[in-house]
Amino acid sequence: MMQPPGTVPPFITRFDGGSVPVGYLVFASDTRALGEIQDARAVPALTAALGDADRETRKTAAWALGEIEDASAIPALRPLLHDPDAEVRKTAIWALLEMDDPAVYDVLVELLQDEDPEVRKQAAQALGDM
């Protein structure tokens, strides 16, 4: 997606290396915008946000990375497949599939045994789409 010059850097600077000093609502809005803009310059800030303590922050950052589809984010997304939160795991599955990560296959097979039925369903659908 084309964007006016200078659009992405102001969003990225608000991330402050993965912390969320501007509040979650602003962070979530900025994250969605970065995903929709699909500019790879946002990948380092978004991957830093994957380590945040807040589940919504991790989930939203994973979604944005899936939208951007930059394979450099794959190593940072893979650990989310084992996140304690089912919604984060489901979003990580989707994001990795958007990037055509072939290494996700083995983890998807594992996730067929996940405690959460929605994660199991997402993993089965993802395997069917591969």
C-alpha cells in the first residue's frame, strides 16, 4: 500500500522500543495503521512489542506483522505459538501463514492437541490451507 512520505516514522517512534507509554488504545490504533500501511520499516518496533506483558499488545503486534508479511519477523513470531493466551496463539498462526513459513507445519501439528478448542480449530484449518 502506498503512503505519503513520512507517514510511518511518527507511528514507529510512539512504540518506544516495545513499551506502550502512550496507552493501549493509541498503541492499538497505531499498530493497526502500521499493519494496513504494510511498511517493513515498522517490523523492528512491532517485533519488540511481541514481548510485551499485555496480551492485547502481543496479539495486535502479531496481526500487524501478518499484514506486513515481512519474513524477517518469523523468528520473533514463532514463540507466540506457545503463548499462554489462546488469542495470541491463534493470531500467531495466522501471521505465520501469511508469511508462508514452512517451519510452522510441525508446530501446527502440535497445536492440534492445544487445550483451547479454537486454537485446535485454527491449527487444523491452517494445515488444510497449506
